Amino acid sequence: MDSSAKVLQCYRTFFPESQGGVEQVIFELARNTDGEVLTLSRTPMYGGVFLGVKYEAMRRWFSIASCCVGLGLLPRLFQKTPDILHFHFPWPFGDVSYLLAGRSRPLVVTYHSDIIRQRFLGAIYRPLMNYFLRRADRIVATSRAYANTSKVLSAYSDKVEVIPLGISESNYPCPDSQTIESVESRFGRDFMLFVGVLRYYKGLDYLVRAAVGQPYRVVIAGRGPEMDRLMALAKRLGAKNVVFAGFVSEAEKMALFSLCRAVVFPSHLRSEAFGVTLLEGLMSGRPLISCEIGTGTSYVNSHGETGYVVKAADVDELKNAMCKLWCEPGVAFSMGLAGKRRFKRLFTAERMATSYQRLYEEVLEERGVASGG
């Protein structure tokens, strides 16, 4: 999409170093609008390009409670000349960066998640957070459910807009027959699949427990801080059908989606605001299993249509949903087709980018700023 507003996307991580859902969204936004990315990295790579998207990665000095810090970001942010600064929340150092080096330029904030786990640090951070959010021209929630249930967002309802996330099918590789055969030789077919970073809020404990003694495999693809603990849990419970795939390439990931029976996304805390993996499952024509946590996950996965939404942190409900899709392949196939239709209707990157571009232009008009400068 051609656009006149020049936008700088700012977040603590980006491709190719990190491959999470927020990074995917930032990539799609930068690719589909006139955008670049300013980020942090272990190894600075000034002037990098990822699949056509320009980014600058300043050195990350350290991280505290998932908050990445790199003071080199401040002078570079000050020097940049976009029309719009688009920050992605939560990232406390990003708040500081805007307030010190943003030069009061038009600010859009995508609110990806409440701060759930770091309650003590969150209490200390709250005054800074509120000051930052008050400075924003618009705050974007990724679903109406999250906007309605977040105590933080309720305080800024006059500037909150809802724009669901989206991804572009053309950005994903179509795995060749050799890749599919290689992945099938390792993991088989018709398994239950989880893809993502292995974090505390992903509910993977419950998935491992639900898999014990079942006739199907459960493949967990991805890395993260919970990996060693989850592998130890699976070994202790005798869940030999749980396979940890570790890091997989994009082609291998898409091969896994093509071979699985269903995509299981057992996140049980509000830290999971949307779930890009669910979008990838819809795009791949696979039924979904997710948990009701009062966020956008239950908007992506329409219960009874594209899959099943079950009670959070409930091993039996998770097990029953997987068994239904295992025992009823026709139902799984029909739900997968419905999911593909829902994806094309609601969750494409082009649809998301069009909504954001309209928002950017509105902000600039309200500020009385001419875009393109």
C-alpha cells in the first residue's frame, strides 16, 4: 500500500533476532504502510533490511523483567524525522524514550497487553505509564473484548480505537515437498500443534498434562524460558507423546501447520491479548483450540465455528476438545474451512494496515501536521 504518512515503528525486539507475534505485526505494518522500524538488539545492525522492511537496531544493554534497555536508542529517536511515532506497549523503556527524545511528535500506541505478572514493578511503573498514555494521540486495542475489560484502557476510553491484528499470506513460504517430507518423518501427521515462544502465560503446563495417555502426538514448536521446565514435566508425567521441536524455520513451521490435525493455544492469562499463532492456524485452514481469558483470542477463534474455546487452566476441558477433533476428522476439516473464510474476511494484513493508515491520517489532521515530511 502506498501512503504519504511516514511512520516509525518502535519496539524492544524485531526480526530476525526475535520471532514473536508482536514482531510479526510490526513487520506487517511497516511493510504495508510507509514505515521503518527502530529497535534494540544484542548485536547492533545499523541499516538492516528484513524482507524489504528497513530497520535500525541499537545495542541492547540489559533487560529487567522483559524490559529491554539501550540508551543508544534515545539520540537515534531524536534524530529520526517521521510524521508519526508508533510505539508498541508494554515497553517501559519505550515510554521513557518517547518522553525524552520523541520531541512531542504525533504518537500512536498499540496496547498489546496489560502488565500481569510484574505487579510490584508495575506499581512503581504506573505513574510513568499513565503519563505516557496521556501523551498518546491514539491508543489502539487489538480487540473490543480487551478494550472493554482492561482497567488501564478504561481510563483512556476517549482515545481508544480497536483494530484487530492481521497477517499476510504472501509473507509466508509455501513449503516444498522435501521440507514437508522431512517434517513428517520427524513428527508424523494429525498431531496437535502449538507454535510460539514458551512463556509462563502460554498455559503449556496444562497442555502437557492433557496429553498424557492420549493416542495422538502433541508437538510444541518454539523456544523460550519455560522450555527446560516443560520438558522435565513431560518426562516426569510419562508424556512420551509430547514432542518438543525447538526452533523451526518459517518453512518448517508452515509444514507443521499443513500436517497437524488442530492448532492448540492454551494461554490462560490476559498477557495473551490476541494470538498471532491463531491467525496462522486460520490462514492454514486448521481448527483451533483456545481458552476463554477475556481477550481477543475468543474473537479470533469463534467457538463452534472455527474450533473450540474452553475454560482456561482446565486440563479436562483441553483434553476433551483435542479428543473431539481427533475422533471427528470431518468436523475438524469443516472447522478448518470455516477458519480460512474467517481469516480472509477479518484478519488480513491489508485490512489491518488500511485501518492504521486511516488512523495515522486522522492524527496528523488533528495535529495540523502535513504528512510526508
